Amino acid sequence: MNFAPDRPPIFGETLASLTARLSAAGEPAYRARQVLDWLYKKRAAGWDEMTNLPRSLRARLADEFDFDPSTLVSHRQSADVTDKLLLELRDRALIETVIIRAPQEGVGLDHSRKTICISTQVGCAMGCRFCASGLAGLKRHLSAGEIVHQLIQVCRREDARTPRARAELASFDNIVVMGMGEPLHNYDALLGALAIVNAGWGLGFGARRITVSTSGLVPQIRRLAAEPVGFRLAVSLHGATDEVREQIMPVNRRWPLAELLPAIREFAARHGRMVTLEFILIEDVNDRLDQAGRLAAIAADLHAHVNLIPYNAVEGLPWRRPDAARQQRFLRVLAERGVSATLRREKGHDIDAACGQLRLRAERERAGAAG
């Protein structure tokens, strides 16, 4: 289920692993920190820019490591300035990375708050009925280096776009692991990537600004709760009862709410963080007021925040979003019961910004051209 390239991505190396590799090759230990400084702080575009490294070492690194494990295939920007990057990996697999901008009052777009949504798998095995990511099933896991490189792609684009980016280790404000794939299904690569993103020698990005989303893999939620670094957790609930949840989320058959909710409670207690419950509103499926009432009870018990997401239509799937009045009625039930909740404004609908849509369209076009 993993792709084995000829050379591993340099962006999957830690300070310890790179030091060990270079020391074994007879290089001084400090060279590893120099390499990582070029990657994350100076954001070198290639080995030749690492001018304080001997040419022989640069040649060795080029032989041993892949500097760019992904390349940009297309870039789309929506009317609401959401950006979607379609990236091609070495095996021609396609993944998506999304830049969600939230312009701040009184400042220009270049100073907007930016949230980066990254992928962890090519496709997805969870089979959620409403989602484009899993329509063709799971192709493979991403490596830690491929996960990190999505953020490097964004950094490079933002460096060119705005003068403030170069002065910052990471030219964005939040990371959400909510793109293609089930992050906790690729647990080891995910945690390896986030360790690199979090480390001072890496992107130096605080754990409190990183949210990991899951469809509800209970053992992995408990495992994440036991990790020393406290990332934020978002759970794709999408149904406030087992009956409704099972209609659209097969994972609920394996880990129903009676098992999922205690795991969420354990995570929140261990890290002292408010968990977010993601709830996609689908017309005549989960948007009834009785679902709102049950969701309010769950959120109140967990002291969780609810993020309501009007469904983003996917070609070939039958689901529809509720109209604005129904969305507001649902939100009002939560508010009346004292639950912290937001109704997300639609982002990127004109560029297929829902998870997996752009990749799905590109793969269909590819198949059509090949046929």
C-alpha cells in the first residue's frame, strides 16, 4: 500500500535520521542541521543553492534523496480566493492541497489568514457515501516526506506571492489534515510528518495550530491521545445517531457512537483541548431537527465545538445541500442549547474544492485521453 521510490524524499528526514546517514558517510554531524536549515528556513529550490555545503556532499545528497517528490499539475483559484493545488507524485498519482484564505478587515489579501488543508493518502478506504476522495478506493498511503512537501509547495508559492512570507518559517497560520484520505489510517507517516512540521529545525509550527481530522478510528484516536504533543482533533461525525451515521459512513459499523464518543472524551481530557465535531448537512439525510437536538446533546456532553458544513455537491452522487433556511434552523437549535457552533461559509465551490473532486475530474480526463 506504500510506493517505494528509487530515492526517498529529503523532506521525510528528521535531524536524527539525517545526522545518522551523513555520519555513516563520514560527514560531520553539523552538516545535517545545515541541510535542514536550507530546506525549511531558507527554502532552497535545489541542492545547488546550498552553497555552504561541499560540492561532493551536494552530489551525494542528490544521488540519495529526491528533492521534489511532487510537481504542480494545476492551480485553480476561486472567486473567494480559495486556492486548490493538484500535485502529481513520482508514480503519477494525484493529490490535492488547498489554501483557504480569510482576508482580515483593513488589510490586503497578502496579509490574510491562511489555512492549509493537506492530504495523507491517494484516495481513501473509508467509503463515506458523500465524498469524492474514496470513490475509487484507496490507492496508497503518502510517505512522511510527501505529506511535508505539500507544505513546502505552499511556502514556495506564498514566498513568490507576498513579501511577508519569506520572513516567516511557515507562510500560513493553520494546518488542517482534512484533505484526501483518512489521516489516522496512515498513522505513522502522519505523525512522522507532523514531527518535522513541529520541530524547531523543521517548519517550527506549533501543535496548537495543527488539526487532525478523522472519520472515527477509535484505536488511533486513543493512540493520538497518548502522544506527548497535543495536536487538535476534529471528528467527522455527520450523524448524531448510529442509524443516520451508518447511512453515509460505513466506519460507524466498526466503531459506533458508543465506542467513538468515549474515545473523543479521553482525547479531550488528556490534552485539555476542545474537540471539533464536523457535521456535513445533507438534505433529508441528517438535517432534521431531531438530529440537531441529538447533536446538541453530544456536543454539550463532550464540551465540543460543532462545525456545520453545507454539503458541497459531487458529480455522480445523489446528495444535495439543504437550503439556507434549513441550515439556519439547524444552527439555531444548537445555539438555543448553548452549544458552540459555526455554519461554514461555502469555499471554493467553483473550483471543485471539496475533497477529491479535482483529482477525480483529472483522473477521468486522463482515462478518457488514454482510451
